[in-house]
Amino acid sequence: MTSVPAMRDVDVLIAGGGPVGLTASILLSRLGVASLLVERHPGTSLHPKARGINARTMEIFRQCGVEAAVRAAGLAPGRSGFIVWTRSLAGEELERRIPARSWAEAQQISPVLRCLCAQDDLEPVLRAHAEALGPGELRFGTELVEFRQDADHVVATLRESGSERTVRARYLIAADGGIGPEGAVLVRPDGHVGWRCGEAAADPRRVIATVLRRLLATAD
């Protein structure tokens, strides 16, 4: 078996390398907070999954410095203006509709427009940007097996290449999708769940803001 290098303690452990986890890594790195992201799959998504990115999320990507790269990876605006219902892929068209988020009125509420970028195209963009930043670290092919809390930290067991390692973190962000029953969870180092939401992708900055407030409050 291949041995896994020892991992140092980190401020934040992020479980899940999808859009939410990668965005959390980027936001934390931009603020100088050390994080470790672990993802059990060897790479980013191989399937399109979600494709529509609303203006609010694009605003966050703009703040992260990845808006232009995300748009370049997605469909051009002229190719994503309609939602079409048909009886089959090439069958009779039943309805064609311009979604409300594409109306002129909707585009006046933000300087950032929505984007259509499938998840298998989006995640490599976010991963590349997250890997280029520091002090955040990404480890794909690494599974979070279990975690527990002691008086001061979250203690997590990670499995990589058949070997297991223990990592201590001050906070744990669960961004591994709908696998667990609770959705996204922020675990505080005192052992209590500080924040829980099944719709974390709507605004991952809420998670980061909570982490930062706690880190700053205990910095001394």
C-alpha cells in the first residue's frame, strides 16, 4: 500500500469537492484561512448534473475571480435563451419558454448575468482556481470515513490509497451533497452543530462568514 504523507492540523476541513466545497476553499484561501478539502472521487464530476447558475451564484464567482473562466467554460448566452419541452429528444415540440430569470426586468437587479455551465465543466474551473491559491489544500481520492469532536477540535479519519490518517481541524464543513440526512453542516469545535442547511449551494459565503466570526473571536 502507498503511504500517505502526514497532514498538519488545519483551521477548516472541507468534506466534498463539488461546487460548494471548491467555492468554500477559494473563499477561505482568499481570506488567508488554511483549509484542507477532501473528496472521495479521484477527480471532478464526470456528469453534467446541474447546469443553471443563477445571478446570485455568479456574483459570488465574480468576487472569487472566476466569473470569466466559468462563462468561458459554459454556453454562450445566445445558446441558452429557451427552455423547450418535447415528446422526445428529437420529437414534437410541446412548449418553448423564456425563463423569468432571463427577462429584461430580472437582469436589472444585478450587474452579473446568470450562466449555463454544466457541473462537469464548472468543477474543473473551480478546482484549478482553488489549487492555485494558498493556504488551502485539495486532496482528491481521499474519503472522510468518520469524525468526532473533542473539547477543542473536530477529529476526522481520512482514507487514501488504503491507508487511514487522523486530521484535527477547528471546523468541519460538510459539502458532500445529499449523501447525509442533514445536508451541509458546520461543526463547531465545542461539539455543537453551529449551522445546518440543505441548500448550502445557494450562498456558501454564509458558511464562511460563520467560520470567520468564530476564528476571529478565538484568535487571541
